[in-house]
Amino acid sequence: MKKFLILLLAVGGIFMSTQSATAQRYAFVDMQYIMSNIPAYEAAQEQLNQLSQKWEKEIQDIYAEVEQLYKTYQKESVFLSADMKTQREEEIIQLENSAKKLQRQYFGPEGELMKRQEALINPIQEKVFTAIREIADRDNLDAVFDMAGNSGVIYVKPRQNISDDVLKYLGFLN
């Protein structure tokens, strides 16, 4: 019985030391915090916001013109010939279609806004991801999780957050 107990304790000790040797190391970053502390990202966001507002106004102006043409058409329709009515209706439809086309061109999945966003923001994100990978390699981390947004992380010990390390590595924090 004594030998069995000693063997069980020895196997348990080996198992416990193996478990601690293979324990995973992880850290958390707050991508919103990191990005908000990179001036180039903030400048890119501001540039995208200005473009978006400019394009939205351009489209809204066209829709306002469509609405005005339609109101005028409604007032004058009793005095217009059938050909004139058809011509005005087509003019209104054509203007509305051009507004929709412009909307897709600017804001569609492959529109100008997406292209500009990729050109301005992707290089910054790549630098951040490279920094995270290099810090994870340096610190022998198995995983790094983003705790910003809806990541499902409820509690994180502050010592696991390497966001400031990433900003220091990139030269944006002393």
C-alpha cells in the first residue's frame, strides 16, 4: 500500500510539473486605446470623416433637387402635355438614379470610401499587428486577445494588458 501511494504521488508530481510546463501564456490589448493614441490613425479617421460628410452632402443635394423637381412637376402636371409629363418624369427618375449610382460609387462595398480606408488605415494596422506579434514572441506569449469592443472579456488583470508596450514599441509613448 505504501509503495502504491508513493508511486501515485510520484506520477501526480510528474503530471503537475508537465501541466505547468505547458501552461499557456496570454495577454490582452485594447485596440481602441492603441489606435486612439496613434496620431496618424486619428488623422486618417478625420480625413475619412471629412470625405464621407462631403460625399453625403453631395448626394443629399441631388435628392433635394429630385424632391424639388417632383414638387414642381406635381404643381404643373395639369398644364403639361403627355409628352412633357413623360419627359419630366424621366428627368426626375434619371436624376434619382444618378444619386443612387453616386451613393454606390462612394459608399458601396467596393466604393471610394472603402478604398481610401484601406489605403490610409491598413498600413497603420499592419504596424500595430507586427508590434503585437513581436512583443508576443519576445515575451513568449501564446495568445493576445483584444479586449476592446464586444470580445466577451469581462475581467482582465492590468498586468496582462500590453497596450502601452505596443505604443512604446511604436514610439508613441515614453
